[in-house]
Amino acid sequence: MKKFLLKRMLCIPLGIVALIATWYARANPEWTEQVFSRSVYPALSSAVGFLPSLVSFSVAEWVAVLFLLFCLGYIAYYVRKIVKGEGGRSVPSTQGEAAKASSGGRGMIAYRGIMGAVAICCVVYFLFTFLCGLNYYRYTFTSYTGYDVEQSEQGTEERRDELVQLCTTLADGMGQAREELGSDTDLYTADPGDFERYAHESVSAIEELAEQYPVLDRPLYSPPKPVLMSGLLSDMDIGGIFVPFTMESNINVDGPFFTIPSTMAHELAHQCGFMREDEANFIAYLACKESDDPLMRYSGYLLAFDRSLAALRKVDPEAASAIKASLPEAVLHDMAQREHFWAEHEGIVSDVSNAVNDTYLKANNQTHGVQSYGRMVELLLAEQRAAAE
């Protein structure tokens, strides 16, 4: 029995090590950046992601299913043993001793079950910490771009003018890309082979961006994978998810296809070690807009335009409505299709999912929670200001 419990307790130090590493990374971003994010993480994550990258399906999806089944089986196993009181080893001689032995046996079973669960949580937390968690405390991507983001956060009248200029510029780029694709072309549904094509196209876009920003360079880029249970992701209001345990960028293929290229680039940005949602969005935009493929550019411009228009709507709703109304009919049609799709999946599942994601982000150094996605606008404004200098 002691040996049995000791095996579980040996896993607890892993959780303690992960917790100490997180505290140290939070207090020492320079160490996190130089020692972990720029040195250890690229090699470690590429080694972990190598085998999953060799297959076309999402390994993470199957790991998640098996882990869920394991957890359910684990709970059922210990609940059954507690109910039956299967824990004593000696044979009681009286009814009183039998009751006492049964009570003690149940307590030991519960203890073993709880210690096992704690051990599992410690192992998972340890793996999460060293496969991506510490990256939440690294230097921001803007430290490599040189953009003055703080200035763009000032609430002045100039901000309104900057947002109008930004939305107008993005609308023009989006309209040009949509025209190249053909105003009568349906971009909602993918043709056979399109996902694989854009999975590799998104990797190429990130690799090209890495030539400008070497901090994005890594030994292995694992191409994005389609998720079989994409309908569930839609109900959860999730377009894509990066799973560090397999280093895979998992993509929801249930929705409009024209949004998928930028989602792929977003999840690849996480794979490169940038976990902040605003920066992942910005990196995706930078990668997509420089692509030779018009759908990549269209998807990237659409991502940036959505966030920028939402920011403009807060300070000048009329200007935002006017800019949106000026968009080409094909773009407005795409937007309507997308809004209709996500509206169909609104409900309690998406509300719970967003609440969980908000808590997760806040627990990992993103104080704005799910609002962090929209804060890419500050980076877009900083880029616009830098280009004007």
C-alpha cells in the first residue's frame, strides 16, 4: 500500500516544479525569453510535434477523447469501489469490526483516488508549463517590431481619425483581394484538397514572415489539422485551438472556408511561441497580407477589419456603418454568411466555453481575457503610425 501511494506522490513534485518555474518566468521575462522561449522551446516543441506532424489527422483530437474516457472510467472505478467498500485486506470477526473495516476501507479508497487525480493533474500541469505555459511571460512580439503600442492606447480624438484611416485601408485591401477571387465566387465551401493546400500555404506564409522577424523561426512547423468534431467546436464558439501536448494547430472546418486561412496562421503563431491572443491575431494578419494567394490576403484583411471596425464602432458608430456600407457586395455577402453561421451556434454551450476561455486567459497573464483578441487593433494602429513616419 505504501509503495502504491508513493508512486502517486512522486508525481506531485512535478506540479511544484512547474509552479515555481511559472513564478520565476513571471518575475524574470528576460530569462523566459532568452533561455526558454528562444532556446529551449523551439527545440523541445519541435521534438514533441515531430511524430504528430507526420500524419494528416489531428492526434490531439484522439488524445482528448481518450483522456476524457480515461477520466470518466477513473471516476466510475473509484465510485464503484467506494460504494462497495472494497478496501480492507483483513477478514473482520464481528459485525462491528466489519462496519469499521468497511468505513476505513472506503476512506483509503477515496484517498487513493484523490491522490491519483492529484498526480494526474500535476503531470498535465508540468507538461503544459514547459510546452507552452511559460511563453505567456516572454517578451511581447512588439518588442521585435519596435512599434509604440502605448501611444495608440491614448483615448483622444486622434484615435478616432486613426481608426477611420485604418478601417478604410483594410477595407480597400479586402475589396481588392475579393475582386481577384471573383465577385461571383462562393468562398463558403471548400473544394477537395483546399484544406491541405492552405495548411501548407499558411506554413509558407509564417516562414516568409520569419525572414523579417527571425523570432518566429523554428525547426519544425507542423501544418494545421482539420478537426473531425468541428460541429462541437462551432457550438463552443471556437474557430481553432492550439494543443501544446502534440504541438498541433487544430482547425474547425465546419464554418465558412474564407475565415480558415487566417485561423490557421493564428494557431501557427501560437506554435511559434506567441501565446497572447492579440499578438497571434496580428502575426496572422501580417503573414496573410503578404501572401501571393488572394484568399490568404482576403482572410487576413477580414480578420483585421472585423476587430478594427468593432473598435471604431465604439467611438463613432456612424463612421463605422458608413465604411461597412461602402464594402463590395461580395464582401457584405460573405460577412452575412459568416454572421448567420455563428448565430446558429449561439447558446449555453458557447456561453460556457467563452467563460472558461476567459478564465483561462486571465489565469495566464492576459488580464483582458477574451477581450484580448480585439486588442490586436492597438498593434494595427501602431503599425499604421510607424508606416506614416
